[in-house]
Amino acid sequence: MPPLASTFVMAMKSITPQMQQRLDERKAKGNLRALPGIHLPHDFTSNDYLGLARSTELGQMIARRLGELGAPAHGGTGSRLLSGNSDFAMDLEQKLARIFKGEAALVFNSGYQANLCLISAVAQKGDTILYDQLSHVCLKEGAWLSKAKTFAFLHNDLADLERRLKTVEGNTFVVIESVYSMDGDVAPLKEIAALCKKYEARLIIDEAHGTGVFGECGSGLACALGLEEAFFARVYTFGKAMGVHGAVIVGEQNLIDYLVNFGRAFIYTTAMPLHSLVAIEQAFNYLSKNQHLQAELRQRIALFLRQFPEETDMKRIQSNTAIQPIVVPGNERAKAMAKALQSKGFDVRPILAPTVKEGEERLRICLHTYNTEEEINALCQILSQPL
């Protein structure tokens, strides 16, 4: 190969100068992401709130069920609309619809995919999407991919939401979460539902951090409050408190039919393999027999709130959920504090800008049923001292 051609080929393998500049800028700001390699004994960072991901009993239940089925379990083979559908998948969707008190359900590979599919498909040109400003990026990207007008309203601010609702055009979709992943606070569901009813808006909720920890059999906050009928669509994910993987959209049958026909992120992706479907089924079977785990988690949260140092210059965002954020302004300071905790065996991770706004960097402490009283007390004791 001539030298010039070789140089051209090498150049085309490299990232563009613009891409390199973005990496350099992020590195200069101290927020260049990299995959972590640490595994520490005291877990205060994972989303495994109820300990199902580490449950040997659940693992045995999954293996036993797969053995009973006797079918190949490791491949999806194709789209649900081609070779990837199965009686088991459809039966599971019916079971999930019953658990979440809905008419119908549609399983997805992940919560990100489910939210992206739902919001990008249902809103049309001329419609309006109003989303909470602290919504997860998959909710925002779903809105941006639609042809609708999109506006953010102030976080959990009923007055600002109503102000927006008074001026919207076309069909209106309001998008919220039950528990917000970075602040750990809960949406005022009853009040938001009342506003949506008043202004004839369709309400969509992402229960990523509510699934498992609220409601009978982990049915989430909306069901726990008896508000399931107030929602146009509800999204539940299984990779957090349920300890497995995947997600489901719950709504009326005609919504599910619509997504099967027009939800590109559903139509054009490979189906979940049988192993993943069985894991979802058995996770709910396990939780139905271990409902006490929800109460145990609430006990751990209450202990942390009692033991968290009152006399400290750190700001704890008010939260009564398993997510307990402590604001540590500045990427470098947040990283330094996390590193100090990690050096003592506590797996606490920093959340940096641009994931959160500059000046709102934080330590995101997640509590679990398997965190012992001694662990929580020790963590709070360390937080009471200069790091």
C-alpha cells in the first residue's frame, strides 16, 4: 500500500479532531468518565436495594424453572415480530399486567429502551410533552426523538407545571418519575394526577426506583397509592430492586397494540432470551414470598437518617428513600471525598457534572437490606469527621 493511502486509512480509524477536543475538555474539567475497577466490601452504591441481585435462593429458583421448561435459554433469536416471540413471553406479560394492575403489558430489554420507545412513539407533531427537569436522560431523549414540542417544568413544582399546562397545544403528555435517581425524592403523584385530569393531559410515569420497594409484590408507588388508573402509561424496570434485568410498559391494550406497530425501539430489536424472562418471573415470585424486605429497607433508611451527623457542613438532600444524596460542590472535591470513603472500604461513588449541574456534585449513598447496622453507623461516623 502506498504511504499516502496508508496514512489515509490510519486517519479514518482515528476519532475526529472534534471528538478528541470534547474528550480533552472533559478531562480538563475533571469529569472524564471511565469504567470503575474497584470492588469494596461495604456496598453503598448499587441499586440492589432489596438484595435480590445477590440472592442465592433467587438464583436457584431461576435455574430450577429453566430446568423445568427444558428449552434453549441463551438466545433471543430475533425480533418479537419475527422469531423472538414465545408463549412464555406473552404469559409473563399477562402476569406483569396483573401485578401492576393494568390491562396489558409489553416487556422490553431495559428501562432505557422502554422509555425511549414509549415517548418517541406516542407524541406526534403538534403535540406537547412536559417533563420534570430532573427526569432521567432516557425520558428526555424519548421526548426529543418525537416530533412534539418539548418543555421542562421545575422539579416537583406544581405551580410551574400548571402554568405550562395552561398554554400547551395539541395532545399533552406529562412525564415524571416516582423516585428521582439523583435526588432520591418522591414526586407528588396525587397532585400531579389531579392537574393532568383538570387539563386533560396524559400522564406517564417511570417507576425505575419505585419498582420492588413500594406496593404489594413490588408494584410501585402509583399502585401503592391506588393511582394506577390516573396514568396513560407506566414503566417499570427490573434491573434495580428486582435484581434482574429488563422492563415493562403497562397500559391499556390499545396502547400496547400501538407500540407493537409503531414503537421502533421495540420492533427493530432482538427479543429478550428465555433466561431473562424466567429471571423476571422468578424475581416477582421471590418478592411475593419475601415482602418483609420492603420493611427491612425502610428500617435501614430510618437508621441512616437518625445517625447522619447533624453538625456537618455537608448538605443532605431531603429524601426518605434508599437514595441519600450528599451535595459536595465541585468535581474534584466530590471525587476526593468518595476516594477517602473508598479507602476505608465503603463503596460510595461521586456523581459529577455534567450528570448533575455544576455546583450540585454529590455523593450518592444507596441503602440496602443487607447493609448492617454496624456498617451504617460506621459510615455515618466517618461522614461526621473531616475527610
